[in-house]
Amino acid sequence: MEKRNKKALSGADPLEVAAMLCAAAVDKKAENLALLDVRRLSGFTDYFLIMEGRSTRHVQGLAAALDQQLSRKRLSSLKAEGLEEGRWVLLDFDDIVVHIFYHEDRGLYDLEGLWHDAPRLDVARLLGEEKREVVK
């Protein structure tokens, strides 16, 4: 499988960017974060970052905060889907695809089940000690 040529992350290390996104999500009270390493399974991205919000407004706010966080680093999403509804927002950063679910809808789609062969990375370890308790 060959990945797309365009790089939204402009040479930035995808795992470091994933850590930045995780930190921003935790700061905005995202729940149940999961980071899946799909590099060996996918030809279109390296990581899936999956999380949920308590309401559709919270989901929309999380999406805006994550996009804004990367914009500060001069990185931007290639595509965003689902922002108006706020039930499942997808942000495509090429090397990282972020899925933000309204908490009642996450189980319906079961992305972790669909990608069960993908190693799940330890978000708490990735964030470091200062945020470890928030993720657990």
C-alpha cells in the first residue's frame, strides 16, 4: 500500500503531532481517547485518534480546538466532515485522522473493533506525567 504524496504535517513527526492533539483534546475535556497505530494496516494514514464529547456542541468545540491547535503550528487539516451535525466529526491531517464522536454514537461505529489489529498506544504515557491522571 502506498500512501498519498501530499503531507499536511509538513515533515512534522506524526507521533509528536498526535501527542499535541491528545493534549489539546484533554485540555478541552475530551473523553475516552484512543490512539491507534494503523501504519501497517492502512495506506492512507499512520494514526487514528478517537475520542468522544458529551454533547454535539462539545464535539464541535473539540474539533475547532484541535484544528486551531495545529493552525498555530502552521499545520492544517486536509478535510473536515460532520462539523454541522456534531455527531461524528472527522478531521483528516493526512498522517493522523481524528474521529470525534458524540458519546452515544461511538459504539455504533466501533472503529476500535473494526481496526482491532491496530496496536493501541498509551495516551497517558504519550502525554507525560502532568496529564496522566486526566486520561485514566
